[in-house]
Amino acid sequence: MIDVALFNHEGPVTLAEVSERQKISLSYLEQLFGKLRRHGLVESVRGPGGGYNLAKPPGTMSVSEIILAVDEPIDTTSCGGERNCHDDGICLTHHLWASLNAHIFTYLQGVSLQSLVDDAKARKNPSLHVVQDHRKTTTSSSAATIAA
């Protein structure tokens, strides 16, 4: 998604370009982008010059929204949240890891795609001296609009 956001100003971004730049399997990207499209995070453009565009401004997309759209779990428990960490069903640290999950999710809700794009641009051109907070600024109405 960062790659698409970085190169979107040149028109739709092809998955072949993303695959080459990011060294990610094209077939895997096709699966991911199908899910991202179904969740309204990207739009596909067919035909010559086609590819993918972001469906909404990167400042309005959180990392958690992107992760959830592609069905990636945000889970540090060894039981996948099923509370069956041991044969006897008792995991003494389950609450610790479940609590960490909540903190990770909350953090990722506050990281916008735009902040990651800005960081990537700053790393490419260190003279920009851009310092990012990673927390997106939200209005009270957009704060609740988090699914990633």
C-alpha cells in the first residue's frame, strides 16, 4: 500500500511494478489486492495503463484497517485467542498476550498510511528532515472509522 501511495501520482500502479520493487510474489499481491479492493481501500483500473489506485486519501487509512482487510490477525497469543493454550486449558499468561494484542491494535489504528509514506519519502531524501509522529490526526467522526 505504501508503494501504491508513493507511485500513484504517475497513474494506476501495476502489481507487476509493486512485485518488482518490493520483491513480493505477484500471485500473492493479486490475492492481497483482491481483498483490499473488496474492502474499498483500492480501486482497479482495467485495460492498457491499468493497475490500482488508492480508493481514499492515505491520511484516512490506518494500518490496522489495511491489516484487517487482508485477514491478517493481530494476535500474539499462542492459541489464536481461543484460550486453549495448554492441554488443560489454563494459560497463565494469556491475559498478558491478549492485552498486548489490544495495545498493538490501538497503536496501528493511530498509524496512517500517509505517515508511512511521509517516512519513506524522508528516508529517500534525508535533507527533508521530516519528523513523523505516526499517529494520524482524526476528527471525532473519523476516529471511529477504523476497521486493517
